[in-house]
Amino acid sequence: AFCSLFVGGYHLAYKLALNAGGAPEAVATIPLVSASILYAILVGSKRRSLALVALRAEPIKILVGGLLGGLGFVVFLFAMRTANTNVILTLRNTSILFAQVFAFLLGERPKRLAVIGAAIVTGGAILLAL
């Protein structure tokens, strides 16, 4: 329950920042850079070294993944600025459906509860689109 407060809170903070005139690029970049710096400072040296090992082993994959994730987030913020936030957040949450599909394609077998949750979220998105 406490965690859901923060999940709702950061969406609210993004919407308030956009309503105050913040550019979606800045609204996305500032928290991501700040969080990266805090992560580098606060995590232990073991985790830091694991991150560096991964970066050295797969720099292109990590860079492309980061750029695509960042781009997707900026698109989400542009949509939040121009459309109904409730609809945009619900559509964003349909990513759970895609995660289940990709997991299945990678050979994982999703649990029944995960499939039901993905179906409920997707059904809600469909209802909002009507």
C-alpha cells in the first residue's frame, strides 16, 4: 500500500511538472540523471562493479536499451501533456500484456494470475478506448 502511494505520486508529479510548462524531455531527463547519480553513490561497491562489468560486456545493448526506454518515456510524457492522464496511464499499464507475450516467446510459461492480471488491465484499456 505504501509503495502504491509513490507510484501514484510520481505520475502526479510528472503531470504537475508538465502542466507547469516543463518540456517532456527535461521532465524525463532530470529524474533519470538524478536517480543514476544517486544509485552510483548509494549502492555498494559490489553492485557498482557488477554494473560496470555488464556495461563493458554489452555496451551497445545497454546503450540501445537505455535510449529506447528513455524515448518511450518521453513519448509517454508527450501523451500525458496532451491527453487524458487516466487513459494514458491505463494504456501505459498494458505493457504488462506485452511483457507476458515476450516472456512466452522466450520460453517462459506465465502463471495464471499474471495472465489474468494482464487480461484485466488490457480489458480496462479497451473499455476506456470505446
